[in-house]
Amino acid sequence: MDQDADNSPLLSSEKVHVRSHGCMKPYNWMQVGTWILLPLLLLQFFFFASPLLPLAASIPCSIVVFFFGALTAYKAIKTTITDPADSHLQKKKQGANFTDEEKAEEEARYCHHCESNVNNNAVHCNICHKCIEGYDHHCKWLNNCIGKKNYQLFFDTLVSLNLFLVSQSAVLIGIIVAFFVGWDDGQTSSTEQRAIDWFGANQPNVVIGLNLGFLTIDLISEWLILQLLFFHLSLRRKGLTTYQY
């Protein structure tokens, strides 16, 4: 997991740019990579995989893959644009004042970075330059901190991305297996024939090669995401955050 948190004092004379969400600059290559890879996987499926399926399978498979892809994008965007800053900072930004009773009730402590009271479970992120309530980690893939206010969205993103990769991989495996059926006896399978007829290009090996390449990407991504998902399932069961772990 990616994180950069610190609680050491920061000189008040040092000016920093406080980031409200992950769509604010500076961007990083990992975040830009997610913007490219997910649409690329969807485009690959609809142009190189779906046309090789029989119509009865193509429509439902395309709907399932598109649904999980769209759900992943929605959850990822929501996670990215949600400001996970400590509630004290947000109230301070709105000009609210705190009574001693409110500070005691909310178990506030003082952060020298933010020059404000924050909750005891808040951690200061040196990338976002603010305290994050219920800090879990800083996710470079989404360019945003993950905390109490957007952790569930982050977890939902992992689940939907896992389902997207599983569904797409399953379809690609089925296509590739069906493509080679009949090769031993010299017959042409219906899948191979659809690959030959693909947009009139008559390049079945190129089409199936692209599907093999993207299947490799899917399987590697699935392996990594699945490990991350199981890790967070374990943390949730133990009642821990990544930072506490």
C-alpha cells in the first residue's frame, strides 16, 4: 500500500498547497495509468472479444463486462473526488468555532502542520498536506488519501474492479479455447471463422494474439487486486487500518 504520513512539527512559515481531492495537481504516472488502462480494457473487449462471440453470448457478456467496468469507474471517481480531511479542518475552513466541550467530546488534539485541532485518529499526510480522519493510506493509483470518509468507496472499488477483471478474463479464456478447437483435425471452429471475418480483415491470428495479450494483463492485474482485496478483508475483520497494521 502507498502512504506518506507524518506527525512531526512543520514550520508555520512554510507554505504548502493543501489538496482537497485526487483530481487536483500534481498528478502522478500511476493515476494517469488508471485513466488509460480501464478504458483500454473496455475498448479491447468490445472491439476484439465481443465480436468473436455468438450473438446469444455476446450481448449478455458485453452487458456484464460493461456494468462492472462502469461501476469500477464510478466508485473510483467517487473515491478520488471525496475530501477525506479531518472534520475539524472542514469546520475550520467553513469558519466554525469550537467550544471546550466540543473539543473534549471529539477527543481533539493539535496538529502543528494544519495549525488546527484534529481528531485523535487523524494522521497528517505529507502528500495531501492535511490531516486525514481515520487515516488508512495514501493511494497513488487514485492520487488521494483513503480515510474514514472514503474508505468504503475505496473498498467498493476493489470489489467491482475484481469482478470486472474476473468477468473479462473468463470471456477471453472461453474465446481462446474455442478458437483452437478443431485445429488438430484441420477444421475451422466457429470462433476462428468469426476471427477470420472480423471487420473483413482476414487476420485471425492477430485478433486472437491481441486477446491473449490482454488476457495476460487481466490475469496479472487480477492477481494483484485479489491480494489487495484479501488484505483489506483481513484488516476489516481485525478492525485495523493499513496505517495501524
